[in-house]
Amino acid sequence: MSSVSHSHHSGPLAHGPAARAGSTTATAAVTSESVARYTFAGVRLLLGFELLWAFGDKLFGWGLATPTDRAWINGGSPTEGYLSGVEGPFAGFFGSLAGNAVIDWLFMIGLLGIGAALALGIGMRIAAGAGALLMLLMWMASLPLENNPFVDYHLINAVLLVALAAFLAGDTIGLGKWWARLPLVKRFSVLR
């Protein structure tokens, strides 16, 4: 009888305030996780668009940051204008790279490759590493900063890129899950 009575008392407790609180916590956790996943996916897509836009503008000269006559397809250099104007402590280093054909190609391949990987949600680890390096170099070229002695959007983007890879942001609104199942990616996890 005591087992029947114990069973009778444990039933209502399973549906009582403690169980409802646990259910509410679980629902909040699922909601928070969903918000985080979609937020990171949104940031990934925005950064991808930013880099792809820069690639297109420098290639075709859409007239916003790059005039048409200075477009890469019209013989312009995608690095010359920006790098030759660097004034900070790394001016000599970046000035020596300005207009160099190898640097132009590396820069454009980087913009396209990182931007496409972010947009598609594939190769996030390599995109994050390459993108963080690109952002750190651009931050160095921006020194001294106008509005803050240390932080600007380049540093923030570098950190965000690492977070995007760590949180597998390509799996949400992207091809990351499909990419992860490819035999080559399974074999070399750095491609994830």
C-alpha cells in the first residue's frame, strides 16, 4: 500500500510547480539557443555580404568606395589607394605593399574566398582564421584610430569571425551541416 500511496503522491509532483518551472527553463533555454543561432547566422551573412561587396566594388568600381575608372578590371589596383594613404606606425610597411600585383591578387582572393565561405556557411574555420588575419592587418593600417585609442570595427569583426567558427554559425541558414558530411571535411577537420 505504501508503494501505491508513494506512486500516487509522485504523480502530481511531476506535474506541479517544480515541473512547470523546469519546463519553463527548458523552453527559455531552447528559445535562447535559437536566438543565438540565428543571430550568429545573421552576423555571418552580414560579414559575408560586407566582404563580397568590397570585392565587387574593387573589381568593377561601382562608384561608392572605388570609382569606375580605378576598378581592377579597368587596370586599377585594389590596394594602392588605401595602402598608399596609411599614415600610422606601419605606414612604411603598408606603403611598400601598395599596388603590388601579388598583394592585389591575395587581397582580392581573400575578400572573395572569405566572403563566399561566410555567405555559404562552409569552411568556417579557414574563413575565420583568414578573415581575422585580414581584419587585424586592416586594423594595423588604420592606426592611429580617429575615435578610440585601440578598438575599431576591424578588431570587433576579427573576434566575431572566431566566434562564428566556434559556434558553427554556418549550420544555421547555411550549408555547414552538408559541408561537414563531405568525406574530405570529415578527414581534415580544419576545413569544417
